[in-house]
Amino acid sequence: MVPPPTAPPGAHIDRELVVQLRLTVMRLARRLRQQTEGEVTASQLSALATVSRFGPLSLGALAAVERVRPPTMTRIVGQLEAAGLVVRRPSPRDRRSAQVELSPAGRKLLDRSRTRKDAYLAERLATLDPGEVAVLRQAAAALEHLLEADDRP
């Protein structure tokens, strides 16, 4: 498990903002997870999205990005492969290892899932006034910046 991060010396942390952000992001993530068809687990869908984002990855790299242990990722990829959602191909650099890539069926499932989640968010955003949408646009950019260093394989 990754230890909790510590703030740089002298940094002021707004505890109320930390708590509100954590709770709100968790609630939104839960609502988005509820928009899936139930064909795959949240962990499997996350692995599919990571492979889509970064292209073919080794199991080790995929496990690192997903922040799970390699045996866990081996099991997840095995389930995805059995469902025809990913394929393993020999690595072009080292024939002893394999890379995982999306199959056409995996790409379709991911596209359907994203479409449903985007529709849910669009419906919710339509209830806000333009000023609130502008604030969310800025917040989305800040959240992306917050996560950049964690997302690299």
C-alpha cells in the first residue's frame, strides 16, 4: 500500500477542502460506476481504460499504473482475455514477456461505458448555471494537474 502523502514544509492545507473534495469525488466516482452495464468489474473496466489510454502495456506496467500487485493484474487480465476484451501479444523488445492490448470487443465495451457515463455527466451539468460550469471547467483542469504525476506508466 502507498503511504499517505505529506505536505511540503510550510504548506497550509485547508482540511475542510480536503474532506469535501474527497467525499465529493468519491460520490461522483460511485455514481459513474453505477452507469456500467455490469459486464465487467470496476477493476476490469479501469484496466481496459488504462490500456486504451497508454496503448499496449506489459502486465507489470499495467499493474503499476493501476496500483495493484502483479498477481492481481494477472488475474484481471486473464478474466478480460477470457471474455475476449483484451489480447496478449509477445513484446517486440523481449519475446519472453507479453503486452496487453484492447480487442475490438474491448474497445466497443469501453466506448459504450464512456458514452453512458458522459451522458450522465452531461445531464447533471445541464442543471447548473453557466458560472458553475465555468468553475467546474477550471476545477477539472486543476484536478488533472493534481493527478498528472500519478498517471504515468
